[in-house]
Amino acid sequence: MRGILISAALTAALLFTGASDPAQQSSSALSGKRQDAAQQPAPPQSRPPEEAPLQQPGQSKITQTVNLVDVLFTVLNRRNKLVPDLEKGDFKIFDDKSAQAIRYFSRQTDLPLRIGLLMDTSNSIRDRLKFEQDAATAFLFSVIRHNKDQAFVMTFDDEPALIQSFTDDAGRLRDEIVKTRAGGGTAVYDAIYDACAKELSHPPRPPGDQPDVVRRVMILISDGEDNLSNHTRSEAIEMAQRTSVVIYTISTSTQWIQLSQTDPEKAANRKTHLTDGDKILQDVAEETGGRAFYPYHVDDLDQSFQDIGDELRNQYSIAYMPTNYVLDGKYHRIRIEIPDHKGYQVRARRGYFAKANNIPTNSSPSGSTK
């Protein structure tokens, strides 16, 4: 019928695609689409994917919800070395044990990093504050590349405090880190939640006309013992999953440390038994696709920091539309298999919450560049 035009608005309704910025939500899927199909130009950044075309008078509009789960992951071989050259056909993905069709696939390498460095400055880590400062500084100088990666520093005791907003100047970050002092209680879950919701949900964009694709990561240095947070552990993990933040944790606990361990490949994990706080750090890391470390000396972390940087710059992305999906708030387990390579291990977040995307953000994110 002439004069009637039906337009469809694709709304990224799911939190678990990982980014609150619409351009970021579909970035992996778009790059995968460009790889699997013909080369297509990236959509203009001024026109987010979920934005409907302008309507003319008398036109109708149909809004369609697109339930797209985007999973970033790393593949390691038996020797814990990166495997960067697999193809779409090598993978199978399951959502709550149900096999899913892979809609988009891509290999993502050398992406800019946006890092949140969280330091526990409560009374419980007073004796290990110097270790925290040295570990945080060593990580930043090992990983951050000037004019490409950016990081911020947040401390937490009774409550989280942003002490340095996003910058690519590692020296500037170090200067703020060495000023930290210990005292007060521990609100680790609030710190994770705030860092994801207020800082990593809208990180600074890369320069130029490239799509707004960055890798979001958190380094959490703590003993893992929370006694003051308003948010629960599950809420903190959910927020990290909703913003596609991979969390690496470094324990400050010296209980059950094996000082006789001399193998450099195992020195970052000197524990013979995990404390309750260690187990919390392990859970937070594994639920988001990261790793937990239990070192004693800062030198134990040298190789680990290099490995983290390599992992974050050599990842795969798979996107799928879950069958029989319902926005019921339930948690869905994700499993990725590589059938023809039994010795390979996949490091990815464990699942997602089926909720509408409603991520709180700052009205003016720190370090924002436009």
C-alpha cells in the first residue's frame, strides 16, 4: 500500500551482550558478520544499531527485540599457550546444555585496553599495602601502551573512591597509587559494581574512525574479605558480566603460602590451601572469564602480567541468539567446546542473566573523549 512504510528498530535488549554503549554492544557481532559474509562498511557511530530510521507522517513502526549473546573468550593449549588461529567451525556453544547456532564469529587481536585497577586499602591489608602498590604499578607498566591503552585507579575501604580517572600515562597512575594509605572496613563488592557501572560501562573511545571496540578488564588486588558492601557478590559479578568486564584477581593473603615454590611458571600461585577470601577472588575471576593469582613476591607476577596482556589482545568472539529465550532474570550457563582439540581449554565467562539492559552510568564519564 502506497504511503505506508514499516520500519524495524533493532534494540539491543539484553544486558549480557556486555556493553551499555549500543555501538559497543554490537561491535563483536558486526566484526564477525564482516568476516563471515561480504565486507560491509561499519555503521556510523552517530547512528547506534538500535536507533530506528526517522519516520514520516502516517508511518507505522514495529520494534523487534534482538536477543544476541556475545561471548569473548581465549583458547589455551595443554602448555597454557595461546591458540590464536582457530576457525568458526572448530567451536560448538551451549546455552544451559542446549546447542546453539553460531550467528557471528570473529578473531579479535590487538584491541585497545580499558583497565580498571582496584586496590583494597582497608585495615585488613595494612601489612601488604606495599605489595599492592608494587603489584599495581608493575602491571600498569607491563601492559599499558601509550596512546592506545588507558586505565583508572580506584581504592576501596569503607567505600570505593576513584583516585585517578582514565589515562594512558602510567607514571601519573603510579603517582596516585603510591599515595594510598590503609584504614577502614572492606567494601569489595561495591567497588567492583561501581567500577563496572560508572567507569567501564562507557570507557574512552579509541581515536579515529574505527568502530568503538575496546577490551575491558579489571585488576582486583585484595584479600577478598568483604564486610561493608551494600551490593552482594552475585550483583557485583552480574554487573561485570553485563559490561563485558574480565576480572583478574591478585590475593594479598599470605596464609598457606608455599615459599619453597621456585618454579617460575607456578610462582604466581603459591597457595597450598585457599582461604575463604581466596575462594571469593577465584569465583569472581572465573565467573567473568579471568584468573586468580596467589603470589607472595611482586616478582612472582612478572610472567602473569605478560600473559594477561597477550590474552586480552588475542581473543575470539562468538554471538548467538538463544532458542526459547525469555526475559525472566534467570541465570544461563554458557559452555564452549572445541571437539577436535580435546587438550584445548576455553577461558570465558560462565554465563549471563536474562534481563533487560538497564545499566546505571555516569552522566559525564571520567576520561571521556569525543
